[in-house]
Amino acid sequence: MRRTIDPPADVAAYPFRHRVRARFAETDAMGVVHHAAYLPWLEEGRVALLRAGGRPYTEIRAAGTDLAVIECHIAYRLPAVFDDEIDVHCLLAAPDGATFEIAYLLRRAVETIATAVTVHACLDAVTGRPQRPPGWVRDLATPLRSGSTRK
Amino acid sequence: MRRTIDPPADVAAYPFRHRVRARFAETDAMGVVHHAAYLPWLEEGRVALLRAGGRPYTEIRAAGTDLAVIECHIAYRLPAVFDDEIDVHCLLAAPDGATFEIAYLLRRAVETIATAVTVHACLDAVTGRPQRPPGWVRDLATPLRSGSTRK
Amino acid sequence: MRRTIDPPADVAAYPFRHRVRARFAETDAMGVVHHAAYLPWLEEGRVALLRAGGRPYTEIRAAGTDLAVIECHIAYRLPAVFDDEIDVHCLLAAPDGATFEIAYLLRRAVETIATAVTVHACLDAVTGRPQRPPGWVRDLATPLRSGSTRK
Amino acid sequence: MRRTIDPPADVAAYPFRHRVRARFAETDAMGVVHHAAYLPWLEEGRVALLRAGGRPYTEIRAAGTDLAVIECHIAYRLPAVFDDEIDVHCLLAAPDGATFEIAYLLRRAVETIATAVTVHACLDAVTGRPQRPPGWVRDLATPLRSGSTRK
């Protein structure tokens, strides 16, 4: 797998926050939010980060670029339950060649619920072929503190 | 709403059956399958009905027709739980102008879990404009017994 | 089916509004929001209505009552697409015996995207047996104008 | 993160196969299966593996054990599209202390679509507290060939 970063444990490392509220439809028979339901939360978070950075994903797609998820890594620390308000803290790391990574810290108030990293490729929306990440990806990136790269 | 049929209560009225198994991801914190999870089961059922009728939905779409859901009506009779095997019985009713309807009876062994009707429009896949249902829709239709039309 | 009301077409008939934003995960290969994704939006809307009415669903459940969906009726008028902001207007109708109904009008700005009605039963959360709707259900109900009952 | 294994690239390393078919509801506006839809496929695969191994998850839960997902790692290699038949190959690795891991290889015919690893904790279904994995977890485990452990 290509992931090169670890999600920082310190909330202060994240420049952006997006809040979601757990839907009843997202719970399962264990009484908690199902693990698959977190992935759309991460997606909501990064879509909000792009919008806040002046790069709405609708415009990225209209300009001919798809941002494909090529890896997803998530660690579930504490269960979330129905109606929880969860802060999805996001950090876009500098691109490395054809891919870039986003780190996530999910918290309910000050409790860490989950951490995650997604790896993205930029694709030509018509041909599906990989593109170099546009310049704005680097512009939106946050420098990582030491200790958050995996080697 | 446009629905004109009621789903027959008698399983013998349905010419086609497709079996699904309830996923854990489809359950909710009440311990039963979430009501929204039934709609993909109906969809699986009608996709299987089209395939069995020699009209795979992939080919319908490749030929330029989308089948949009314009109404969905569902009555939940008994809860389904994780790992239940559910038979989705389907019946495609004769088209009426620009739309056609599909009725569903969902059973776990001989117990009725739910009944449903979906109303579909045929759309040009490129322009999104309504089309008359292709001839094969009428060919796949099952005559409805008296008592299953709503007026 | 038990539904007795039609969703009013006039937004002024609805006392409550909840906004959702279409997730990319909710779209499908037709390029629009998948029809099954609307049901969690309706659920978000009624959960927000209950919260605003001083009856958070978490407290209803903690007090021993589950609100089961026993019917769902939805008509899709115009497609919704990724990132659309959709207003889910909700109206809780007066209970009739053991069940009550909620009507919905979904709009993107002033365009009607969909209308819906859900029918609910109150269940004892432990035994799963039907209960009479608690008094607060009637307190939260909005009188329906003539023309919105089905007979 | 706790993951200690890499998913073998060789299909012969996997003792179990479960087939799923991509639902239209699982696609997104890129025209491919949405990345979040793979997690329920992994879940279907491991539920089928447990059933085939004589340990249906319904019985595990009835016996008082929940198997929580504490990590999920997935790499998407090639897009899957609507109606694809995908083989979910699964391998349960020997437990290590309080957790165990499952590796997955997803293929469409002979093409690798995705690989994944999930990490699981055994929880007391009533208290939610971690348990040592029951003996049958070790009984169902497959030895890993050298090269599939991460250190």
C-alpha cells in the first residue's frame, strides 16, 4: 500500500474541521455506527475542505478532473452512537508524484473516535487516466510535523 | 402519485423470485434491517428479473435507455434481521403510457416481510428526456389478476 | 397500505425545515442521487423535527419507545445531483389510532425535488409490541388543510 | 495502527471465496462502484467464511461475543462497475493477543480489483469489554506464508 503518513493525534495539527451528525440509518445491530458509515463522513469532510479552500469538487469535476480514492485506512478508537455530533478534522498533505493524502481525526467533543488516511489519485474525468495533481493541491496542503511521516 | 397497482398478496401471482441475504451493514440500532436498506433489495430483484428475461440492465443502458425510479411505495409488515434470507418476488406490470410499474412481495420462508411497488420512467440516457417504454417492457409484463389495480 | 394523507404541494403548509447536502456517496452511475438515498434524508428531517419540538429521538428511545417506519411513499420529481443543498420540509399529522404520518416536501431552492409520506407505529422498545402514540405526538402535530387527506 | 499483515497477492493463499454482484445502488457519479461500498462486501465475505467454518455470526452473537472492526485498510486497484461479479477471497490470520486480522483479495475473473485487511476485536456483547478471541478463531485461521507479515 502507498500510504506514507500517519494521522496526527493532536487536533491542533489539523487546519480544517467539518461537523457531521450520526444518522439512525448509519447505526447497526450492535447499537453503534457501522464501520462502513465513516467513509462517507471522511468524504464529506474533504469535500468541505476543498469548498472552504476555494476548490469546490463540483468545479474540479467540471474542469475535467476526478479525485479517485485509491486507499483508505481507518482505525476505530471508540464507538459512535446515533445522534452523536462528530468533528471531522482534515489535513491535506503535500502531493508526492501522482498521488496525495488526506489525514483525518474524528472527535466527539474532546474524545478521539477514529483516525484515518485516504490516498487519492487525480484522474482525467473522460479517459480515466492518471494526471499530475493540479497546482491547487499543493496550495491547499498543510506541512506535516515530524513524526507524522511513516519513514 | 401515479401508482395504479397494489402488490398482490398471493405469492403465486409473481413470476420471478430473487433471493437476498440481510447484511449486518443493513441493520440498525433497533436490531432489525433499516427500512432504507429494502430499496436496494427491490433494485436487485428487478435487475435480476430483467437479466432472466434476456434484458440485462447493462445492455438497456448501453442501448441508451435509463430506467428511472419515479415513485417507490413500500409497506413493512414484519421486521427482517441480520442474516435472514429474503425472497424478493417481482412482477412487472404492463406499461401505461410513458411509465411502467413493478410489484414486489418479500418473504422469509412463508412469512410476508414487506410489499412494494416502484413506478419507472424510461429516459434517454443522454438527454434525460422521457421515452416510450421499449417493446420488451410489454413482452416482460405479467397480466394482473383482478383486484390488484387500484381503480 | 395505510397511508391516509397526501404531501401538500405548498411549502407554506410545512412548519419545519431541515437542510441536507447531497453526498458524493449518495450519487449513482446515472450521475444523480440514487433513489434509496432519499430515505435517510427523510429520517434526518423527522429526527430534526422531533429535536426542535423538544422530543429528541434519543430520549424517546431511552423512555422505551421505538418509532418504526411501517410505510414509505416517495415521488421523485426532479433529479438531485452531488452537492445540492436540499430543504426537507416536514409536517407531522395528527395520529390516527396506533399510527401517525409525516409528510415531506423536498426542494432545491424553489424547485420541488420530491414529495413523500412515511407512516409510523409506536413500539415498546423492549417487547416490540405496538403502543398508542404518546401525547406529545398529538402536541407536535400540524392540522392538515383540506385537500391533503386522501378521502 | 495495529495491522501486522499484508494481503497476499496470490489467490492461492486464500482458503475461502465469496461472490458478490455490484448493485446499481453501490455505484456513484464517476460511473464506478463507490469506495465505501466495498466495506459491506468485505463484511459479507467474512460472514460467509464464518458460516462455512461452522461458526455463523448469528450464533457468535447469540453466545455473547461481538466481533468489532477496529481497523480497515483497503487498496483500490481497478474500478468495479455495475453488475460486476466480484470474488471476495478471504483469509483469517491467527489471533495475536486480543485481536485477529482478516485479509481479502477482490477479483473480477482474474483481475485484482482491490486488496484489504480488517482488524477485529472480540467484545463481550453485553458489557462491550474486550475478550480473548475464542478458540475457534485460532481453529479457523490459515497460516500465512512468509512475506505477508509486515515485520
